[in-house]
Amino acid sequence: MFDRLEDLLIRYEEVMGELQEPDVANDAERFRRLMKEQSDLAPIVEAYKEYKQCKQNVEDSLMMLEEESDEEMRELAKEELNDSKARIEELERELKILLLPKDPNDEKNVILEIRAGAGGDEAALFAAEVYRMYVHYAESRRWKVEMISLNENGIGGFKECVCMITGQGAYSRLKYESGVHRVQRVPETESGGRIHTSTITVAIMPEAEEVDVELDMNDCKFDVFRASGNGGQCVNTTDSAVRLTHIPTGIVISCQDEKSQLKNKDKALKVLRARLYEMELAKQHDAEAEARKSQVGTGDRSEKIRTYNFPQGRVTDHRIKLTLHKLDTILNGDLDEIIDSLIAADQTAKLAKMNEQ
């Protein structure tokens, strides 16, 4: 590990040197690539430099304890020694985590799909609430949310909703949200006052660039139609809505959020690329037996990942056995505690796997 860290330290200094060259700003692609590499290496290098300093502090403290006779100075040396040793242990774990292979999709934007499952209108109402939860969470992180398509049920619920979330590290945090979300409560649509269980499915897909997915436009069939629902007179009176059918896979995507037919086509293609990319990622996951054993981070859509229990005011994430009694704040977008716990569990599992090798 330490040989690798030394190599990364040398590389970081090389990158910083290249960025100081007068002509580097003239080559936009090279400048962007170097800045990206510098930002990726900086946290590792900073932690490693602190680690080396702590190791030096341990040596200095031991030397002082050998040479120093003054009791007060010896106490200070012992305190410094204990602090440095404790910090070295913390930094060793931090460095192992920083050196874990990075998910190449982590910095990508996200296509979010929410679909009502079992429970009819109640499931659709909960789907709308979960959509708002993610909107609030995105706003708290200064990400942008853009609706792509929406199929409502007439009483404020969402049968299906597709949107794009744009922002730094969106996929790295939201990827753990894929799966079945279960709600237990007395539905607004139920007069008998009985607790019902309903489900929705959430899919988080990294936005795929054109280089990620080879898409033959001859495989794509576009139909245009008049949009329906809320959207203003322009949306409802022109053939601006687009239905895209991908013939080889049978994937159908409708997009009617924009007034412009071209913009709707562009959005539909983004969703199609993301779905095709997700299918390719799923194949890769299925090829690895370990990926099927641990669902944290893989986002299996058929798996029940979380329960929102209204009578008890609790949210339980079943993958990591985490229960929080703050349902209202979570539905208001306060997801960081759950997501941070999922990231920590994922890192722990990866570290354990790495230690086995």
C-alpha cells in the first residue's frame, strides 16, 4: 500500500508541476484532465502527508522520552505519542478507503425513475411523496432536478415519474436508493382506518454519454403526439410529445414535458441511453457472484430495501438494519444519515473483501 502511496505522491507533484506550465491553459482538454486528476489525488496525498507527519511525531516523541529527564516534558511527549499513534490508526483506515477502486459512474448525473407498485392509488400517492423527498434532498445539495415525463393518477399521485438530477457526485450518493420502497400507513383513500402496505420502485441510473453506449438510430422509432395534462396551452395544442421505441429491446419512452419536439426527443434519448447502460451494468454485476450476495451499492430493483412506517414514525433500511425514528424529516429530504451509513457499510464490505485477497 505504501509503495502505491509514494507513487501517487510523486504523480501528484508531477501534475502540480504541469499545471504551472505557461501553455497548459491553451489546451482546454489537457487542462481539464489535469485538474480532474489533481482533485482526485489531493485527498489521498493530504492524508498520506499527515500520516507521514504522525509517524515522524512518534519517532520524535520516543527520542524525547529517551533523552528527557524533566517530568513535565516527558508527560508532553507521552501525550504527543499517544495522540499520534491513535491518529495513525485512523489515517491507515482512511487511506485504505481512499485507495478503494472508484466507481467510474460516481461523478455522473442521474436519471431517476419512480413507479407505483402494489397498492393502487395509495402507492401512487406515496410515489409522489418520495419524488418530493428526492427533490428536497437535491435542493439541499444544490443539484438541479428536471422533469422528463410524468403520468399522474388524478388525485395527486404519480403512476410513473422520470426526471434527471444534475449535480456533482449525484450518482455516488443516490445509487443506493434503487430498489423497492415500502410504506405502511392508513391510506387517505381508505375510510376504514386500517393500516395498508403499499410499494413503489425506485431506479437510479447514471446518465450515459454517447461514448458509453453505442446507439444505432436505425433501431429507434419516434412517434409524435399531442401532450395531455398540465403544461399550458402550447404543450397541449401542438404535436410536441414524443414516444421513442427501441426496437431491439422493446423499451418505450414517452416524453412530453417540453414545448419543443426536439427537446423532448433529446430527453427521451437520454433516458434510453441510461436504461441501456444500466442493462449493461446489470450484466457485469451478474457476472460477479459477490455482487449478488451484497445488495448495498448494486441497486437490485426487485429487493425491498426500505420501509416507511407512519404509525411508528420510523424508517428502516433493511440492508444495514438501520432504523431511524424521524420519518417526517426524512420525507422532507434529510437523507444524509441513511446514505452515509450505506456508504460506510459498502466501504467496510469492500475493505473486508480486499483483506481476504
